[in-house]
Amino acid sequence: MTHVVVAGAGLAGIACAHELGKKGVDVTIVDRHDYHQFQPLLYQVATSQLPAEDVARPLASIFEHLPTVRVVRAEISSIDAGARSLVASDETISGDYLVVAAGATANFFGTPGADEWSFPLYSVADAERLRHHVRDVLATAEDPLDIVIVGGGPTGVETAGAFAELFRALRTMNHPGGRGDAWLVNHGPALLAPFTDKSHRYAHDTLVAHGAKVCLGVGVQSVDADGVQLSDGTRISSRTVVWAGGETAAPVAGTAGVTLGHGGRIDVSADLTVPGVDAVYAVGDVANIPDDDGKALPQLGSVAQQAGTWVAHNILRTAEGKATKSFSYRDKGIMAMIGRGAAVAEIGEHRHQIEGPIAFAAWLGVHAALLSGAHSKVDAFLTWAWDYFDADHAAIVECHGDPKRIAWA
């Protein structure tokens, strides 16, 4: 029987293993966690809008009806692409095919102090660490909780909008924590760089209207325990710096014995195979996946999920003696949440721009489609959307309790 080894249980790895499992293929999926985390919603865990358990689901339950899929919880220390194998907890696991879906980690670009003093948002543990830090600082309320978010991409914009709303809600409750400010610092001249100019302006104006302070065209020179030093000589005092300034492939990609491309990621061919080695694929944030023009597709959840499924189909074709097919990405658009009822979306390959409540609905629909691969009830996600319009929810959580659960079951 064909055996496929999948390194990583992110959206790409889960999609690949699930599709193969449905066809009865023998799959071993390896990850350091025993759960799958839905990364696009981590910022909501960090800002008390959702509990961590609602953006993570045990791998055992995801694959419980697929007996040919074996889950191994272990840290992957190295990958040998030539041997189609990996080493995890001193065990070597080999297969007829290897799918590298190890994900990404924060890229601090060598900024002094950033790795030590900032809070990245790439895992449930990261999000919980930031939430507990914010809760502890608000509990003392001796000084304003000024938060600096570095990076003007979707994660930075969504996080800044969420914290700005939190502070505004705290002010309406006369909580001392409401004296704080949410700063968004971006090296580039506009927020949401892949979007159009109209979306750039909407994101900027909406964040400012929500109370965020936006600094464009300025970089972060250093981060320390008491704040950030900017390239224009400005200093922002803060004990809370959220790093959303970029990502690089997981370090284990560098052990695979293949040439790495931009962002430390693995360059792949049009059919998602790794050039120079047989029966090895790379997908998700660990890979540079080309579009029809040969340019790398963005690091989006929809790209990862579609690519993971595509790899499964190519493996099945190869096992049947058929040729692989070049990956064809179905572009559902790009979008970002900026606050309750405030979002911006550019739909389809022609980038039809919508904003406000309609864009919020589009954002919800795309994330519901992605999340349905990990959770069984999309209607529960829609129930959560209703709760999301409770503007004081995060503030009440920080002052009195825990985020509300979604009743997934």
C-alpha cells in the first residue's frame, strides 16, 4: 500500500491528509501539537473575543473516521527530502511520498530585541500568552496599556482594530485600562499592501476612526522591555509589542537538503513537487507556490488548503500511473477585518472591492468555508458572528471572566 508522510498539521497538511484518508491511502501526519489551529483567528484569541479551544481542534477527532490516517505528535527535528523521510523524537518516518507542510514562523528581520520582547501571533500558545499578558497589565491598571503592533498586513490591521475597540469599550466602562492607545507601525507607505489604493484608504481611515494611531513609512529599529525605537527617531513607550511584521518558513525547511527561495521557503514546480527530488511536495506557508504567471502566490489560508487538496490528487494520479497536473488556484479574493461591521474585501481575480458590513459578511463566508474543514458545524460559526457584534464583549471578558465558547458540537 502507498504510504504518504505529511510534515505539519496546518491547513495544507490537514487538507492533504484528509483527502488521502478518504481514499483509503495510508498516511502518517506529524506535528508537535496534537491539535490543528486555525491561524486566521488567533488575533481574536489574543484580544479575548474567542477562547483558544474554539480555534483549535484535536487531530484525533479530525481523523477519527479515517482509519488509514495515523497521527504522530512529535517535534520534527529534520527532513531528508532525498530519502522522503523525517526525524521526529529520534524516530525516522519514511514514506513513498513526502509532503512538507511545516508552516511558518515570525520573521524579525534581525531587529534588535524583537525576538525577546515582542509577541508574535503564529500559534495558539502565542495568542494565549499575549491575552494573559494584556489581562495581567489591565488588572494592575497603574499605567495605560499602550500596545504597539508592528506590520500593516491583515494580521496587523485586524489586531490593531481589535485592540482599539477593546480600549474604546473599556473607556465606556470607566475602566482605567481605557486610557491606553493602540499604535500600528508599518514600514511601507500604506496598510494592506496587496490591496488597491481604495482599500488602503478605507483601512487607514477606519482604524483612525476606531481610535488607533497609525504610523506609516517608518520602520522599527529596536524593541526593548519599555517600548520601540522607530527609524525616524521617535520612541513609543510600551510593554506590549505585537509582531506582525512578516514571516519566514519554519526552520526545519532548511534541513530538507533542497534549495530555499524567498522567505526561506521551498520553491516548488507548477504541480507542487520539489525540483530535484522524486515524490516530494511542499505546500502552505513553507512553500513558494507559483501562479499561472510564475509569481509566488500569497501566504493565505485558502491557498494552503487548496494546495493541500491538490497535492493529494496528484499523489493519487501518480499512484495510478497518471501524470500530475499543475496547480490551479481558485482565487476567492483577499480580505481583512478592521472591526465589528467594518471590513474590506477584494473579491475574485478582478479584485471587485467591497467594504463595510457587506465585506464583513464576505469575510465571514470565506472563513466559515475554511473553518468547516476543521469543525463540523458552520452554523455555529454564524452564531459566533452574532456574538461578535457585542462591542463590549472583549472588555467584559478582560474585567470579569473568560471568552464565550462556540458550541461546535
